[in-house]
Amino acid sequence: MQTQGSLQESDLASLLQTMQSERATGTLTLEGDADSAALFFLFGHLFHASGGGGEGEGVVVKALGWRDGTFHFDPRAKLPAEETIKSSPAELIAAAEDAGDSSRPDDDQAHADTAPALRAIDSRRSSFDSDTSAAEDTSIWSPAASVPKTAEPGPQVSWSAPAYTPSEYSPTYVPAEPAPLAEVAAPSGEDSSGPAPVTAGAATTAQVGSLPIPAGKVQYEGLKSAFVDFPRLLRTLRTERHTGYIRLVSGDDTGVLLFREGELIEAEAGEHGSAHGEEAFITFRRQMDTGVGLIDVIDLDSETVSAVARLLTGPPHFTGLLARFVNFSALLEYLAEEGKDGSVIVVGGSQTGVILLEKGGILAAYTAGSRQPEKATEQVASLAEERPARIEVRGDDSSRAGIDVEAALSRPY
């Protein structure tokens, strides 16, 4: 779609229809001779507008009368939390026509002209709502009224909070039951107050903190789950053959859905990331329906997404290894010789590092503090030098199948 131009060539009415048909997300800024307005869209839905010292539908109705000026669309702009527009583009265009004057009026006249038109919108909407109260809402935008009563924000939540900038994603990592390890005796001179030796059949693993996933290109950021039609979002990502992940932050809970070419290949959610697969998807959906979460849609390449799925669900080959007993470079050489897919997790005293492997080679390495994936492993290796560091090596669970989204959505929960 055209991202900038003149209102003489493309008036606001045609722009609204284009934004809706192309399901655009971002901010449309209008600059007139002596005034301006900003219109905010999410998947083609116009949900907020501000300008001329006001906000809401009146701003749009007034701007629809502008014939001179310019427009600019920014698909990466931060979206506000407010929702001040309930009317469809067709209703707003009809209201502007009802206002009568196609030229741009002065401010006082504008408010006088648009008020009757806005009242007409309310009247039409009330009539429409009474006729369609039982109809299915097909918009990707879920009105606030659809949020369950139990999901109303409490005193700690503000629906008018500023645009959200998500924190580093780090679902809590709980290691799998460790495999038996041969007895390892403490070296001579080792402080007797140090960790107990790992013995066969009774291996113990220290709490290992958090398990990060890599950063990627942000497609959408900080969307309020109360405003998003979750099933339609999933179908849109499938149509667009999205590869990457959706991240949900809802209170103390986090969840992630992994996509490859539009298909949902893995999910993690629940307390400490305890649920995976379809169980995690249902938990994720339940968190979305509370209406108090924030979601991000992130792009990744196909190989990295597959590697992250192995990271979250792969079976442990070695676990609970005290890093100061391990030659880290020799471990990586051994894994390269084996040519296996999997991951190496290093839980240091300061943070967690991850190396993603593909056929034994280094696909990506990153840490919780620097999640941009890279080929160099020095940052992760430095964590292995920290005295309390532990190492886990995970493989690939090739038996895991993807998640049938339509089937999962059709099940009660």
C-alpha cells in the first residue's frame, strides 16, 4: 500500500478502506494546512484517533472533510493503549457526509457540524447491536465488552497505560529428570564445603534460573490481548506463512507459540514453562482470554525456529555437569563430530547462555543479557568459567508432531 502522499490524490475515505482491506497495523498521520491528526490501526481496525486537542470519532469525522494536506503511514509506530473508536469506516464516512460541508471548517464550526453526525452513528449502532447481538464477531479486534468479568483490571492494572515495551523474554527453565551419570570424585584439595559429587542413579541438578530464546525482527509489539481476536490472529499468521513466534506476557506468566511457514510447531506455557504442545496452547489461549496480557509477534528464520523448538522440548543427553570439570571447547568438538541437532545450555552465576546446534554445527549462540543470535560462542563459553556454572546438553525429540490449531480451537477449555 502507498505509505505517503497527498490527500488530493488519496482522500481519507479511500485510505480507511485500503487500511481495512489490507489489514494494516500502524499509525496514519494526516497533516493539513493548520491542523493534524493521528489515526491508529491494528490489523485494519481503526481503534483510536487524536488531533486538534481532542480524540475519538470526532477527530476522524472532521479529518474526512479535509481535501488539502498530506498523509504518512508508519507500520512500526508504537500503538497506544486507548480505544476511543467503535464505529466502522463506513459509519464514519456516512457521519462525515451527514456533517454536510465537504470543505474543512474552522474548529468551532467543525465541532458543531460533527456532533449531530456522531449522534447518528450512536443511533445506528444501537439499532445494529440489537439486531446482531447473537451474531459471531469476525473482527480480529475484540471489544472490551467481550472480556470475561473475571478479567477486569484490578487496582494494579491500568487500561490507559502508555505503550508497552516488552522485557527480555525468559521463561523459567526447569530441567528434565537427569540421566544417570558415572560417579565423579572431587579433585584433591577441593573445599569440602563445595557441591556434593554426582553419583550414578542419584544425580542432582542445581536450580538453573531462566531459559531465554533468541531475539528477532519485531512485527508487532505490545498488543493488548483484550483487543485481539486470537483465533483470527492465528489464521492470519497461517495465511501469511509466518515464521517466528508469538510471545505473551500476562502478569507473572509467560508463554510462546512457535511457527514455521504459518504452521504451529510447538508451544510452551504454564507455571515455570511446565506445559508443552497442545496442553501449552490451551493454557496460552486461556491466558489470552483473561484480557490482561500483552503480546509480541516476532520474525525468525526457519532453522532458528526449529532449533528453539528442540531447545524447549529436547531430551537431555548430559545434565547437571559442573562446568569447571568440563573442557568446554572439547565438548563442542565432540558434539560437532556426532553431527546431532540439539542445544547446549550453560547456567552461570550471573546469567544463562544457549548454543543452538544443527547437525553438530553452531547455528546460533546468545545469552539472556544479549539475545541477538550470533555464530561466535565466546559469551556462552565465558559463563562456563564461572565457578557455580552448570551445563546441560539437549538433543532432538523427532517424535513430536506439530499442533493442529483448528482442532485445538474447537475443543472446550
